[in-house]
Amino acid sequence: LAPAVLRARAGAPLASATSEHALGALIASKKAVIDAHNADVAATLKFFGSTLREKEVRKLEDLPGSDNKVLDGTLPGDCGWDPLRLAESKTHALVYSEAEIKHGRIAMLAVAGWPVSELMNGPLTAATGSDSMLTSNGLAPSLLNGGLGEFSLAFWLVTFALAAKVESDSMVYQFEGWQSAEKPWTYRPGDLGFDPLSLRELLAYKWADTIDEKDISAAARMDVVANAKANIATAEVAHGRAAMVAISAFAMQEAIGKTCAEI
């Protein structure tokens, strides 16, 4: 027993030295693998960094959409919707608003006149004894339906002269309103000064009259009147937008289906 114990004790330092050597080799091997991985990652990042364009940093104000500083809700019908950002400045917004209101008014007249001309053509021509101005299949004359050439030259001259008169009379007001930032008056897009029955004032005050005078002060009453006028302007824009879509649908329906517009 004693010789065996002596031999075990004699071999213990040798076994311990071997284990430490193996552990050191294992650690060195792992370190070499980690260093190789890090070197591979660095080389990959360097390659893609030199071949791919640096990622663009985008800010919220650079995203597509309207400019909130331009479309701030002060114009009638301003819902902040301008995905192509056509209105790059306040002046642009005023110009587009003016054009939209005018086109909307024409569209509202057209939406009312188009189907009425088709529905009332028979009774009116019979009562007046005049020739029908509708096309051969009973459709209203239009660019797509044809029939515009049946109107006399005098009609077109009067129409264009009236449109030119309206534009020329309001041109100075429009340009001063678009460009003068510190003017002493408030520019309203589409305001041609034409309200012979004072309907805007009448409706606004009629709305304010629905509130009992005991429940509201004089200053608050004027605020109600001002808000009612703003709502009237917004309603005109909303109806004009709906009319522009509707008149486009009328034209496409008759051009493709050859059937009368329906309301």
C-alpha cells in the first residue's frame, strides 16, 4: 500500500501541470475563434459600407404630405390634405383655394343644369317651339358627348366675355390678397363681392338668433356670427368638391354608357 501511495503522490504534480496546459490551450483556441469572428464581422461591415449607400436619415417634416405651416386650417375647407405638397407657401395655398372655389361653383351649376336640361328638354322645347339642343340620343352636349358645335358663335363669345369680365374685375383683389402679407384687410379666396340678397349675413345672424340673448354676451354673439360665416364658406367648398366629382361621373357615365345622368 505504501509504495502505491508514494507513486500517486509523485504523479500528482505531473497531472496538474498537464491539466493547466490543456486548459490554456482550450482558452487560446476559443480566443482565436472569437478573434476570427470579430475580424470576419469587421471585414463584412467594411465591404458593405464601401459598396452600399449610407442610409438616409429622414425627419418627420421630410415625410410626404402637407406642410402644416402652410395648411394650418385657416382657409375654408382646409383639412390638411396635400400628399404631393403642391402648396409650398401661403401664396400657393391661396391661389389653389381661389381656383378650387371657382371650379367648385361652376361644377355645382353644371351638376344642377346637366340632368335638368335632359329631363326638361321635351316640355321646354314643346312649350317654346324651339329646336332641341340635346344630342341625337338625348344626351346633354359636352366635350365627350359632342353637340357643342351646335351652339352659335354669339353664345360662346358672350360666355367667354362674361368669364373674362369676372376675372378682370377680381384680378387686382386676388393679386393683392395673395402677395401683401401686411395689408389692413382680410383676403378671402373666392370673394367676388357678389351677394345681392346678403344671404351670408342673413344666415349667420339667423343662426346666432337661435341662442337666447340671456345665455350669451354681445361679444360671444359676434363670435357665433363669425363662426357661422366660416362654416358657410367651408360648406361651399365641401359642396363644390362633391360637385366636381359628380360632374366628372356624369360625363363618364354618358360617354361610356350612352345613358342619361341620374340624380
